[in-house]
Amino acid sequence: MRLRSGVFASSCLLVEVLGVALFLRGFFPLPVRSLPRSEARRDPPAEPAPPGSGMVSNWTKIPPPLFKKVVIVLIDALRDDFVFGSKGKQFMPYTTQVIEKGTSYSFIAEAKPPTVTMPRIKALMTGSIPGFIDVVVNLNSPALLDDNLIWQAKTAGKRIIFYGDDTWVKLFPKHFVEYDGTTSFFVSDFTEVDDNVTRHLDRVLKREDWDILILHYLGLDHIGHMTGPNSQLVGPKLHEMDNILKKIHISLLSKEGEASLPNLLVVCGDHGMSETGSHGGSSEGEVHTPLLFISSAFEKRSGPLIQPKVVQQIDLASTLAVGLGLPISRNSVGNLILPVVGGKTMREQLRFLHLNGFQLSRLLQENTPAYEKDPGYEHFKIAEKSHGNWIKLYLEGNNSEILLNLGKKVLKQYLEALKTLSSSLSKQVAQYDMYSMMVGTVIVLEVLFLLLLSTSKALSSRAEFEVPLFPPLFSLLFYLMCLMLCAVHVIVCTSAESSCYFCSLSWLTAVGVMVLISALMCVILSAIGKIFESSRLPVKNPVVSNSSWSEVDILILAGTVGHVLSLGASSFIEEEHQTWYFLINTLCLALCQELCRNHFLLKEGDSQHSSTIKQNFDNVKEACEYKNIDIPAADDSKLGKVTSSAEFIKGSDKWISLASPWIILICCRLLRSLNQTGVQWAHRPDFGHWLTSSEHKSELSFLAAVSLVMIFILVQRKCSLVSKIAMALGLLGVYSYRAAIGNIVFPWQHDSKDISKGITEARFVYVFVLGIVFTGTKDLLKSQVISADSSVKSIGLWEVYSGLVLLAALVFRPHNLPVLVFCLLIQTMTTKYIWRPLKFDAAQITIIHYWFGQAFFFFQGNSNGIATVDVSAGFVGLDSYVEIPAIFLTAFATYAGPLLWAIHLLCYLSSEVSRNSAAMGHGCFCYALIRSIPVAIYIILVTSLRYHLFIWSVFSPKLLYEGMHVFITAAICLFFTAMDQNQSQKVQD
């Protein structure tokens, strides 16, 4: 079967997407699980039996509730320093007073990554550690079926009212007697999203027909996403929250009678926020949130507040369960926060700790075969035995100091046992689906081997080669492999103790995957056999290759290998931007050397000599083509480089060409100062932080205006008149949008009080984006269907590219517009002053474009942590949350750098088709190969490092980025292939 290089590469990437998806589904594990929720309500354990006969404890039921009403106020993205730091004292005076002198207990709750809302709500209400894949389903939260506090409360007859983030309504459908949900994804709304919660307060606080009230405020999180934690909007929002807490606390105190149980107010955050206002990672600002328990049942504090103790966020579920007189959730791995029940008698405190320990030990038994050897279980049994001795003394009526001391000893034993049990269970959260992971890994590796084996033929002068597909499919080996893999599938799926995603698929789907794996393996073996067979045959009229490895070729190989190897270290993943910055800088120096050699070291005799070589080479080439022998296209390109250099030396652009690498180096250095990224130095101030501060709004406005003008100058040069006008109006709309939402100001504006959502302005820009893209698409269709004119295609591609540049200008934050300017400037300089004079082949140019795309991914301020994803970009021009546009815009804003460099590569290769008809096919193949190598190696690395300490905080987010990048690369290569179709037809003709 004869295929073009581009078609072959695109097909391989589509198969690779399947393999990566299977691996991701298997890698991101399900947390430890107990029995189904319907079986969770069992009789609670009795107190430990006293030693000896004749003595039995009469306490066999769950202790009664400690509080009558509980109000949970969850303030989204509430960092601990917003309450315990200087901001708290300044903007939350009432809360600070209650913390320091009131009846309260204060803690810092530590959340586990991923620090996004839905997994954190699960952690708060179930006490379990949600799987990392919850980041992916965070946009569409399914109902929570695990045992949880809300379900236990509803089953016990408690009446629950909820107002706030509608994620709760999706997680707990039909659990609330009254609710009003607000969307959490419309991040440009700071006010209405909280007013919709507060407007119910006065009415609800006067009523008595509820037991639990949950309020989830989103405004602070939205402010963080849009303007960061140091914004002037944070203070007023904290003051607003302080007034709300004051109103709730005073109302709860007024309802307490002398005979009734006290009420409880819980104040917490689901996660914090980073220094850029985002969240999802594991920095201190993202994982540390305040946790306040306020009730008249506690002792009144005196004196200044000492540093709050750090507890785990998952501890809240078991603590509230005890406070409400409910069973602790079966899947909880949290510990009881003892100070909350510290005012109770010793017997009650020991009873609470025993219930918590019994629940954890039972969960350990159901998830660990050798649970009896676990240190936590052993400690719990020792504490339970000591608890029995204490009960014996208590029932005998012993009130001496011996009873008190023994009680304190048992208390310490229980706390130590709970800590060890919780630690053991938390480590077991990684229950990997190894079978799905192995199937996905095999597919990805087969695709990589197939690409590597096809490299020489795919990069031949014709960019077309014979793929040995049909002969292997009719071979005995293929059918034997299919039968063997199906047998393995049956054995694994019938003997697997835990659930497996691949086994849950239909048999038809599973068999299809097995056939695909067998076919790929047979094709690989056939390709290897042909390589060995051709190497043994004597070659008639051998062609002496005149190509040699240049410094740029060696750098590309060494850089690719070095980058792949660096993925095995967590520090290199956290600071991956440093790797790409180094490679780009080194590449510029190598390009400078190549340009100097071309301009100064090339002699006239070399030029004449090269023309003779080229003539001889062409004769050999014609003979080889007559015999249908492929020869590398790079040789022709290398000779072309030598012959055309002398012509270029005479040009007037010589000195600009020599200066281009140094100008690019300067641009890259400036971009590094714009956004600090990574982990180690992300907290350091950068030029972007300086620009986004409210004191420098005029400077930011000037920079944004200059950047938009530069974008127009750099883009319009190849556009039609209509597109130029649309581009100019669109860029004006971009500035108007940013001014409307208050990021920048017009010169005649003295303040930014009239802030809106900018929906009209953004949609105005979308009209021009669609118009420009439509104009380009029309030209592309014309070139594909009506006439095979490469110039029409080049114009159409550039129009599509211009539309994407305008869209990037809209979704980029104003301080990031210089990134777009420098991107366009470097692309212009490399095209005119580097690629054309040096005459690099398509493979070299593709890999260099890929490198620049990776560098610009980090120049935008992105990292390998989820916290740097700019969620606000997904809601530009939307007045409500719409899932598909929001996901598309967020993904585009995140991967704008690699996307723009890939589309620019397509534009350049399309213009080079007249000189090298195989350029686009070579570019598509190299792009697929350079993306497949790190993905395949990284999948092997994360599999071997799946129990690494930083697997969830470092390696897993990177894996999500890699998976998304493969999907985008597949889409790009499909676009490459579509644009190469008419050229394919021309070659066949």
C-alpha cells in the first residue's frame, strides 16, 4: 500500500491518540473504596470490651450530636494568609477578633493536589483523597455515589439547605430541601455570583426548618483568576465576607437557649491560589487554606493567636460526622480533629477516637490483604486493648488519678494509631489499572517504532513509499498474535480482582484493539525484515551521498535526546522551561555560525565546484528515479544551499541576516523577564507582575497599544485588503474589550469605574476572526477543488493564520501581548533572513519550529503545573458558561505558542513547494515523529515512577499536558495532510 509521508504520519498519530487515551484512563487511579453506599449504614461498633468476665459496656450506639445547627461557609480560593495574615487583620476585623478572643478553634487545612474545586468538595464531604483524573471531569461533575457526609445527614433525617456553586447540586442531587446554584466557571463575575448567595441569608437565618446550611462563595476565586491575589479587589471582597460571617455568627448565638445544644459555624476554603491567582498545583499558597470552628461550646480564647496548627483537609468530614452524631463516611481516611471535642468527658473523647480508628482499620482490611502487619493496625489494636482496661476501671467507679492518667495515655495511643492508619491508606490511593496502561503503552511504542523505521523512506525525495500492510495481514503470524492477545484478554479480565477499564469495554471494541496491535506488530516485523533484506543485497551503481552532519543537525539530535532524558527527573519537569530556553539560545548561536560560514567562508571556487557536483548528482538522481529508487531529499537541499549562497551574498540584506540570531536572542531574553514560571523561581517578581499592578495601568495600556499596532504591521503584509481592514478593526476591538473589563484604559479615561464584562466588544472581535478565517478557508477550498494554484493556497493559509493571531490577541492577557509580537517578529526574521539564505531542508525547519513553539509555550507563563492554565480565557465574550467554547478557548490560549508556530510552519512549507514538492509531507512526518518520541519515553518513565513521592504533584500534571499536546499535534498533522492533497494528486499524475 503506497502512502504519502503526511498521510502515513497522520494515521500513526491517530492511532497514538488511542494509545495515550487508554494509558491515561488506566494511569489516573481510582481511590481506595469500601463497600457501596447502600451497604454503608451498619451498626456502629461497641466500646472495647473490658478484660475479664461479667463486665460489658452499655454504650453500643453512635454518640448523640454535639451541635444543633451547623453552618458551613466555604469561600472559594481562600488562602490562609487572607485570614491569618495582614489582609485578615485589615479587611476581616470581626473574624480576626473571634479568632483571637472568641470561642473558636483555628487551623490551617492542607489540601492535596489537584487543588481544583470539585475534587476538593469531594475531599471535604467524604474524607477521601479524590483521584487526579477529577481535574478532567471538573467541568462536568457527575453525581457522587460514594458514602459521604451529605448522604449520611439526609439519611438521618437532617434538613440541608445549600446556596452557591452548582457543583454541589451536581454532586449531591436530591439531597437538599432547598438550593440555589450558581455557575462556577463564569470567572469575570465578581459580584452577582456572591449576591445570589447572600440574598437568601436574612430569610433563612430567621427560619428553624433546617439543620445544616452550606454557603459556597465564588467571588474571591473569580477575582484571583482575573486579577491575582494582590489585586485591589481582594480587600473589599474579604470585607464583604467578614460582614457575612458576622451576620451568621450573631444570628446563631441569638438562637441558642440554655437547654438546647450549641450551634457551630465552620469557615473554610476549598483551595488557595497561587501568586498569579490560579490554582490546581501544589504550591503553599494553593494547598493551605484556613479552617475555623466557631461555637459557644468552646472555651473563650485569651491573648494573641499563635501559629495555627496544620491539619489535613480530609479531617473535616470525620470531625463534622462526630459533631452531627452521624457515622463516619466509610471511605474517609481523615482523622478526628480532637480540640473540637476536647470539652467533652474523657469517655466521650475515647469513644469518638475509637469510632474513627475502627472505621479506618476496617477500610484498611478491605483494601490491604496483609492488613494485620500494618503498623497502624497494630497500634490501633494496642490502643483498643488499653481502652478496654480504662473502661474496666471506669465501670468499677474508680475516680482516682490513675484513671485520668490512663485515659490520657489511651488518648495518645489512639491519636498515633489514627495518624499511622491515615498515612497507610493515603499511600494506597494509587490503585493503577495496569492492564489498560500496558495496552496503551504497547500501542504508543508500536507507533514510535513504525515512525522510526519509516524515517528514511518518508523523508525521501518523493515523500511517498510502500507500507507493507496487506501481506502481513494475511500471514499466519497475524492470526496467531490475534488469538494469543484475545486469550490473554480473557484470562486477565476473568481473573482481575479489581476493576479494569479495558475489560469493561465491549468485546467487539476489545477485539478491534487486539487486531490493531497485531497488525502494527506484523507491519513492524515486515519493515525490519525488508531493511535486513535490502542491506544484504549488493547495490548496483551506488550513490555517494554528499551530505554531512552540520552543527545544527548535531544540536537538534543532542537537544532532542537530552530533553527526553531530562523528563525522568522531577526537578527538570518543574523547570522544563529552562531546558527549552537553553536549547533555543544554543540554536541561535549555531545559526549565527552557519550564517557567518555562508557569508564569509564560501569562496567562488566552491560555488563552481558545487555546481559541477550538483550536475553529476542530478544525473544520478534521474537514473535512480528511472529505476524507482528513493534517495534522500536532504541531499538536493544541501546542494541548493551551496549554489544559492553566492547569490545571496551579493544582496543588501547580508548584515541583517548576520544580526538576526542576535536579535532573536535579545527577544528571548526579554520574554524570559516577562513571566516567571516553573516552581523554584515562580514567586519572584517579574515584569508581568509589575505591569499588572494597579499603579502601572497607564504603562500597561501603552504597551498593549504598541503591541497591537506591531501585530497589525507584522501580519498584514500578506493579507488581502478586506482582511487588512478586518484585522485593524479586530485589534481595535481587542483594546476596547480589555478597556471595558478594566485591564487597561483609553487615553481619555481617568479611571476604570465603568467596568463591564466586555461581552459586546469581545463578540465584535469574534466576528472579524470568523470573517478572516472564512476568507482564508475559501481560498484554500479554491486551491484544493478548482485550481491547484500554490500561490492561492499560500494566501489562504496566511489568512487562516492571521485569524488565529487575532484570536490569540483577544484571549491573551494584556501583559502577554508582547509575547505575540515577538513570536511574529522572530517568525518573520527566520523566514526572510535565515531559512531562505541557509536553504535548510523541511525536516530541519520543522524541528526548529517545534522547538520555538515549545519555548513560546513557556514564554506565555505556562508551566507543567495545572495552576498556570488561564481559565479566564475560556469565558471571553460569554455571558454564561457554555462548555464547548470554554474548553476550546482555554485550550487555544494555553497552546497558542505551539499552534501558531505549527501553522506558520505550514505557511512557509506551502510557499516552498515550488522548490521542494515533498516539503509539506516531510514537515508533517517530522512533526509527528518529534512529538511521539517524548510521549512514548515519558509514558515508560511515569509507569516506572508511579510510586514516586512527586507522582501527583509533578509527573501527573505533565502527563496531562503531554496527552493534550498529542491530541493537538494529531489535529495539526491532519491539517498538514489536507493541505498536501492536491500536491499528492499532482505527483501521482
